[in-house]
Amino acid sequence: METQIKQRLSVVCDKAMLNKVTLFCDYYGIKENDLGNDKIAFFKAHQAKLDSLAQGYAEMASLNTEICAEFCNCEEEAALRIH
């Protein structure tokens, strides 16, 4: 039976990179503590795609807010009719 030796690795990064790592982990369902060399390599390889995805969500935020505000009255009316 093989014995595995685990070591802790600390990485210092700026807030922007930390946000990217957090988005990456959230998107792929990975715990930040579980990031290993293979996942870090994957992150680096897909960083442009992830940046684009995050930018797209940020750009859509105001439109989504407008849509929600537009339909808020409809939701309230429907709730009143149900109750």
C-alpha cells in the first residue's frame, strides 16, 4: 500500500487573482483547498474563457435588474390573486 504525504502550499496573490480563483472554483464546483497542480494548470489554460464568462455576467447584471424590476408588478399581482 502506498503512503501519501500531504503538504500545505500557500500562494500569495492580489485581490483580482483571488476573485478569479474563487469564480473558477465556484464555476467548476471545486473547493479552493482542493486546488492542485492539475487544476491550477486547467485554470491557467482556461483563464481567458473564465474572464470572458465573468465579464459577460457583469455586463448582463444591469439588464437582468431591469427585467426583474419590469416584472415585479406582475409577480405581486399574481401573488395577490393566488392568496
